[in-house]
Amino acid sequence: MSEPTDRFVIEIGSGTVGHIIDTDVTESRTDAGLSFSPSAPGKKMCTRGYHDYRFQRVPFSTFVEYHEIDKTGFEGDAPDEICSYCWSNTREELQTRQERAETKHADRVGTVGYCLRWKQKGRARDEWYDIVVRPETTMAELDSLVCRFTTLDDLHLRMYGLKEEYLDSSLNVLPDHQCSELNDPSYTNASKMTVGAVAELTGLWEGDRLSLIYDFGTPSYYYCLVKAVYDPDTIDDLLADSEIIDATETAAIIREKRP
């Protein structure tokens, strides 16, 4: 894989192997107004251990040169000195980006809607719900529909993130009442963040995931798969032909499987 490695650094100090940090993720999302933990900028490419500003970071090229690793990029198997989980995830992400670049999907991100299939971890085969959202759908609207099938309410603390982030969410999107109570600028009000904005920040596309954690003390987890991508006109036709289970102004639950 011949992707440039300038954006990646190797973090040393969080274990016996170095972990890969994608520094470009923090830069792009911070520019868009999202806040991240100042102690650990960048995206760690695996969920093992943790990362901290006190850990040493060196450029990928410097790390492989120092350890005499015969790599110019993330090709082949992981070297012994670098976390194999980070390596595999980085290769997969770069491959996905390359494939999407070839389809020019980036030109459509932020202008399309999605079908999001929400599932509870541990019950994915027994119960799921398909929510169709438009780019202008706010995360607050999405949250309201998720609450309707999960029976959550404002007594349940909850937070949205990407993939398997959960408590380590880089989106830090919270329901409005939680944001007002916390009064912490590192969190984002759900009513001020649209699905289109999330998509532009993350490149959200078919096959990607979002996550939801609630009741942080004894956490429970939901996640969604992006099942389909729709142009706005297609969403209108889809909703007209669907038996709507529940809806907001711009989003709707159109299918469900219940036990």
C-alpha cells in the first residue's frame, strides 16, 4: 500500500509495542468545530491500552528507520515493534479510503442521507431498527427516534460516537440537557450537529458504524450500520413507499425486527 505516511506517528510508552496515531483525524475535526481531549490529540488506531500526551511520539518514517524495519508504508504484516491491531486497522482504513476515492463518493458526503440499522450489542440477531435520516437531520432528532425504541429517556445519560468508540467518543455528541448540565465546551449539543456534518467530518458511508453508550456507570451499548446511502429525492420516494413506524420532521423508522 503506497499511501503517504506523514500523517501517522508511532506512540511509545503505552505498552511493549508502538501504537499508530493518525494525527490527521484530530486536525480535520478540530477545524470543523469539534473538541477533543487535549491530553491525547489524534486517533489511536486500536482500542488496546490508552494514549497520553506524556507518551513519546515519533514519525512513522523515523521509527522504521531507527528499528531497521524494511517498510515504506503499511504493506504486508506488522513488524514486531508495532501493534498488530493498529497495523491491521490502518491498512483496512487506507484501503477503504482508496476504494472510496475511486468511486468519488467524497463529492457526495454531506449531501446524502442514510439508512441506519440500530442494534443492541448482544441482541443484534433478535432485534434491530432501520432509521432513514437526511443530511439535515440533527443528532437530536436521531436521538429521539433511538429513544423511542430503546425506551431511554432524559434520566439515562448517553453519548454518540464512531464505530466502537463508546466512552472514548471523538464526536462527544450529547443530548442538549446533558450539555447544558455539564457546561463543558468539549461536548457538542445534539441539536447543533447534523448527520450531514458528522458525515463530512468522518466520511460516513455504506458499511461504516456509529455507536451509542448509555448509563455510563453500568454501561449498555448500541451501534448502527450504515446499510444504504440515498440521494434526497430517493429518500422522498422511499418514505412514500414505506410503512412509517415513527418519525420526526426529517427522519423516520421504516423497518424493525422485534422479539
